[in-house]
Amino acid sequence: MVYSAHSSIRIPFALWGRAIFHLRRRSAGKRESGAFLLGPKNGNSTRVTAFICYDDLDPAAYESGTIAFHARGYAALWRHCEQRQLRVLADVHTHPGGSAQQSWTDQKNPMLPTVGHTALIVPHFAHTPWWSLKNVGIYEYLGNFQWRARSCGCMRRVRLSLW
């Protein structure tokens, strides 16, 4: 689904906190980890209601120390979404150190190469506050391996919400 410039993906604080905890634990302070943020398949809601970590879909996703998500993981993702009537709203992954900037690899390998897809990057292998997106990089895919940073400004691409 392509979101308009005015669409804002809403993530409940409690769900974001659980996602950060899982990413932190799976990173183990030494490798990247990631997850897909999911919402209802039907309707126009951009509220995240669930997440699923990459290694739950593709057990080999973290073997190299960076993320290498394989075809079997995508097949499992689409099955998971179909069975639960969900769709992917965004993806999130961790980086080492304090930078939430996209790497060249991130730019050239979008998890979903669909115009409007949103990718979040959490620094410090997710050893960051779960109650804020202040240090999180937020990027919108424009197509042709081009991205727009959406981390700041009044038209936030992603925001935390109470529910």
C-alpha cells in the first residue's frame, strides 16, 4: 500500500516497547536484528497492531552478523500476514553505535521495495529508550533505491500513540 504524505503510521507505546525489547535481546549487543511492523489488512488503518521478528520468519537472517533476509522468510511473512489478515506497514532494524543513518546496504536493499514503504533504524542495537522515537531514523522509500528521511518536522511519518 502506498501512503500519502499526510499518512502517519501509529505505533502504540506498549507494542513499541515490546518490539524494542525483542530487538535488543536478539541483537545481543553484537549483531543487527529486525522486525516487520504489521497492521490490519482491511481498511485504511495505519495503526501497528503486531510485529514479527526477521529470525522468526527466516532463522538464518542474522547468521552473518548483519541482516540477510532470504526468500523463505518472505514466503513465511506472506503466510503469516494472510493467516492473520495483516499487512506490512513498516520495517525496523538495529544498527551498532549511535547512528540511525541508512547505510549504503540499507539504501540498495529495501525490505519491501514499494514506493511509500517506511523503514526505521534503531541505534545501539536497540539499547535506546522505548518511549521515544527521538534517536530513531525514519525513511520513506521513493523508488529506484531513493529514500527520503522522515525523522523530523511537523508531518511525522511515524508516531507513538497510547493505543
